[in-house]
Amino acid sequence: MKCSWIKALLIAAIGCALGQSALTAQAGLSHRYSFATDATDSVGTAHGTIQGVATVGAGLLNFNNPAFPTPNPTRGYLSLPASILPTSGSVTIEQWFNFGGSGWFTEAYTFRNGPASQTTGQYLMHVASNPQPAVPPGGPNTGGNRISQATSGWGGPPPEAFAHGTTPNMGAGGGGYLDDGVAYMAATVIDGTAGTLSYYVYRISDGLGGLQETVAAVPLSSYSFTEAFLGRSAFDADNYVNGTVDEFRIYNHAKSANEIAADFARGPGIVPEPASIGLAGLALVGLLSAARRRVR
């Protein structure tokens, strides 16, 4: 009898360890879009709405916009509830994507407080193709990709800040343009305690990249966003993205550099969700009961 209880306790301990590991991996994950069949938020209830010619298929959000359109003839993108972003504190935004040639000022994601001109409005956006000087390719303040944040429009008074891509030889022509038909993982981390915004980019094929730049953050409490998009800019005149998104996630805390690197290494589709954790727990209970019967 003593032996049976020892075995049962061991099984229970293993089950607790597995459960804790799963809970740790998905801790703080508040919204997740994996595009299995549609734009459902598989963690929360902030489901997306397909706009224009965009489609979902084979686990990808496809914008279906032509390369370098002038003007924008199709406008395929995804609309998301602006409430997916916390109104204060910290946040981590992760996205896996593959964009083809799209044109200047195309955005992987955008948050804004309504239709904006370049001189008004608030925005937080990931610019995949930001014009830059040809030399140097990459480097501080010249990256062809960046996170843009502002509360009073483009070129307006502070707070306005940018975190630029700084990894040399990344992106089209080595100039940092992330619409080169190559898959990337990018992350934006706003740390409300430190008052910083950190920008990460990894090229999936070889792992090139990492932390690009850390700058002073516009606090989340300074924003009053009303709209959120994947595949379009805060400014209606800018080009729309040509390409696909594999996964988009929002965490309600600031992830560390090591945690971002671990998410990149795991790739999209790996984070356990509450539903799967619950099923795993039921399975462990069943295994424990069966083990008890066998060792009596």
C-alpha cells in the first residue's frame, strides 16, 4: 500500500509540473489570432473582422493586395478591436509574418484613435518598409523598419518616438525593408515600470536579428485608441501590405529579452491555451486513477 501511494504521488507531482509549465508559457496571453479558419481570438473574445479582399486559409491571414499598388486598388486588411491593447501598464505584441514588396510606409500592425492625417492623431504602429538612406544599410535612426509612436501626429510635438531596425544586412537590399518575401517574427515590448519600448526582429530562416533598439515609451495611458489593424497604416493614403500573417499575439505584461527569444524559438502555434491546459489536467487525473488501480 505504501508503494502504491508513493507511485501515485510521483504521478501527481509530474502532472503538477507539466501543468505549471503550460500555465507559465501562456501566462499573460490575453489575445491570440492563429488564423486556423478565420480571425477568431482563441484566448479572448476580441475577434477580428476580415476587410476587403483579405482571406484566411491554410493557417494564414492573406491580405491579397498587389505589389507596390499606386493607388491602392483592393485594400485587404484585418480590423481588430482597439481594446486588445491595455490602457495602462505594460504590453507585449508579437507577430509572425511574410510580406512581399508592398511600397513605402506599409504597416504590419497599427493602433490609432480614428482616421488620422500626418499632422494629427495618435498611433502605435510597426512600419515594415520605412524609407531610409541607402548608406548605411541599417544602423541607428536609419532602419528600413521601425516602431512609430505618437500622440500628436507625425512630426508633432512630444511625446513622439521611434525604435528603428538596426540589424545590418536584414531585409530587402540589406536595408531593413521587411517586405522582401522572407518570414520574420517581430515583437514590441512596452514596459510601464521602466518607461521603455523595446523592438525585436528575428529572421526565421537563420535567426538573424534580436533586440533592435530600446527607446523611451509613450505610456499606454496616454493613448485613447479606437481602431486597430493588421496590414494597413494609420494613414489612409499609405499602401496596404502585400503578404501574409501566421500569428498575432497580445500579452498584458512586458516580456524579457530571453522570453522573446524563447517565443521565437518555439515559433507560432506552440503556446498552450487555457482550453488545452484543462484537457491536459483531465487526462492527468485519468492517468493518476489508472495508476492507483494498477499499483494496489
